Amino acid sequence: MAVTTTDRGSWNSKLGFILAAAGSAVGLGNIWAFPTKVATEGGAAYLLIYLLCTFAIGFPVMAAEITIGRRSGKNPVGAFRAISDNKFFPLVGLWGVVCGVMILSFYTVIAGWAFGFAFEEIFYFFGWSAAADWLTDTGNGLKNAIIAAVFMFGTIKIITGGVSDGIERATKAMMPLLIGIIVIMIVYVLMQPGSSEGVRAYLLPDFSKINAGLIFSAMGQAFFSLSLGMGALITYGSYLNKKENIPQAAAFVTLADVGIAFLAGLLIVPAMYLAQSQGINISAGGSLASSTDLVFQILPALFHTIGGGVGMLLGVTFFLLLSIAALTSTISLLEVPVSYVIDEFGVKRKKAAWSVGGGIFVISALVAFFPVMIGWFDYLFSSIGLPLGGFLICLFVGYFWKTENAINEMEYGFAGIKQTLFVKVWPVFIKYICPAAILYNLITNFI
Ligand code: PHE
């Protein structure tokens, strides 16, 4: 297996791993999808259910994924094969690779919109309205495809740099920038009169809205936002040093993801109400606008209403924020199929990245011309695919590999883990609570 090990790589530091994993987690899911879901699906009631899903289901599954990855040192397909001789589970890994490919195919189109809007704000400022209109036309297939291609190109370039010199270096530079931008923008928005109604809408719970649909939506959102259920964290975990503490790293990543989603909500929901106070229509057919309308219509309208240099600066910064968040996620989405091709077929990293990325772009181009496909793919591969993958990962660790063996692997970087509460609680979640909750949710969604 000499060929297959040379192109694998590893993280340079613990912080590098945490930032890369947090970069994977923090993405369009946090800044584009989460805030609107909170605003439209019950405010703080949604937030509460989301937090419950994140900590009770997401965190245990994340620790499980990272442990499988580090134990095996392999991509999701090879990982299951390396740990157990059960013939079924490598297929679970393969399903993860498929989900990664399909999610990436539509993700780059949305990311491309965001990237295009950053330039739109500049063109608008200088009065180049033809160019600005071209960039805001989310239905323009050719334009969508061109910008998605640019985005995919950037993602491939970073991946070809390898784990520490590519992924780790890029995310280490981008994550602090992302946090800086978001904090500055929140301060600006909350200082504006008219934003307090939005803060109230965001933080006051409407418990009457809690139902099976909301819980299903919050669970899917938690899986998507934490990058779980498709082996992204198996892959990232496979580059992790034995001396690192897995439960602690998983906790950091979970907290970073939830924290940034919360901040994004605090930025965007008030901004939406600010837009309303400026006379911009924020509802579509009686209910609040969807995430696409919110981020790609209402916010630009708000930036244009503010106008001048300030409006432009806010617009450019916001869409750069969204693009950076998306890029650190597309890296991880592409790394999953790339690591699969490197490990299983002995292909060199460069070649693997260009061919896999290029292949996925063909699907992206299709989505670019027919954006309705975003909804279909998102439902099939994110809302159903990821929780399904998470469910099967729980079954694997709980009943095939066994939680004791997983704990033994965690012990390398966490001496004394067997004397902690974690060793008692985590297996219960992996064996019973998480799979039962996921299955219940998947079933109630269908009936
Ligand atoms: N977590 C990313 C987001 O919130 C999306 C993602 C899902 C990335 C699955 C990798 C794997 O946008």
C-alpha cells in the first residue's frame, strides 16, 4: 500500500485540525440557511430544538466520526473496511461520498451567487448597472455556471496543496477573518434604530410552532451545519494525530459551529427587520421570505437603500463573509471524494483533485442552469441523506465496532477518559438515544 499512504498527509497542529473542522462546519448552512429558519419557524423555539439536536445528537456523532477516522487513517469507505469485516458498512461510506459529491454540486452554485454579489455591490456603487444586473440574476444559467466554476477552481487549488499546506493553511487564514467580519457587522446592524424588533423576533420563542416538521427540519439543519453523516469528519479525523483529545476537539468544533450560527442569526434577522423599517418588503405571500430571497434580495436591497460608500462596504463585506464561509466548507466536501480516490485507487492528490472536482462541476453546471434542482438535492442528500448516514454510523460504532473499542481509541489522546462521565454517557447516546431519535424523525417525516 505504499502508493496510497504517500499522498495522505496530516494536520500540523491541533488548532489546525479544529479550525479546518470548524471551517467545514461553518458555511452557508450557518449564515444562509439557519437565520431564516429561525425567523420563519418559530424564533427561539426553533433555536432551542436546534441546540438540543446539536448537543444531544450532533456532538456524540461527531466524536464517533472523528474516532473512526483516526482509528483507520482512511477515507470513509476504507475506514469501515479497515475497522470491521462487515460487508455492509463500506457502502455507508460510499453513500457518504455520494452525498458529498451531490451536496457540493449545488453548494458551489449558491456560493457562486454569494461571490458574484460581492462584485455586484461594487458595480452598483459605480453605477455600472448592466454588470450589476447581470450578477444579481440568479436565474442566469451561464452566469451561474461561470462563477460556480471559479469557486470550484479555488476549492481544487487549495485541495491540491495537501492537508497541512493546503487545507490547514487556507482555513487558518480564513476563519479569524470570518469571525472578525461577523462581529463588526453585528455591531453596525444592532446600532441602527429599527433592528430591535428583529432581535425580539429572533430571541422570543413561539412554542406553538413546535411540531414534527420543525423538529425534522432542525435535526437536518444540525447534521448539515455540523458536516455530519457523510464522513467529512471521518476524513478530517484520519489526518489527526494520536495525541489529540477527540471529545474535546469535537466539543470545540460543535461550539464554534453553534456560536457562529447564533451570531449569524443575530446579524441577519435584525438586518431583515431593518430592511422592513426602510420600506423594503420582507414577506412573500404572507410569510417571511425564504433564505434565497432574504440573502440574495432583501439584504442587497438594504445595502442599496443605505447607499453610498457605507452601503457598498457593508455589501461587499457581507458577501465576502458568505464566500469565505462557503469556501472552507467546499474544501471539506471535495476532500471526501478526493481522499476516497487517493486511498482506494492509488491516484496522486493533484490528479484526484482535478478529476473529481472537474467531474462534480459537470453536475454543478446542470444545477446552474436549473436552480430548482438545489431544492431536490438538498432534500434528498442533506435532509435525508445526512441523518441516514449518521444513523448508520451510530449502529456501526454501537453494535459492530463497539463503543468500548472507540473509547480505547479516544484514550490515546485523553488519558483518564475511563474515569470520566463521558465514558458512561457517550455510549448510551450512540447506542440508543441518537439512533432512536434520528429514526423517529426520519419516519415521522414520511408519515
Ligand atoms: N457544514 C456546511 C455548512 O453549514 C456544509 C457541509 C455539509 C460541509 C456536509 C461538509 C459536509 O454550510
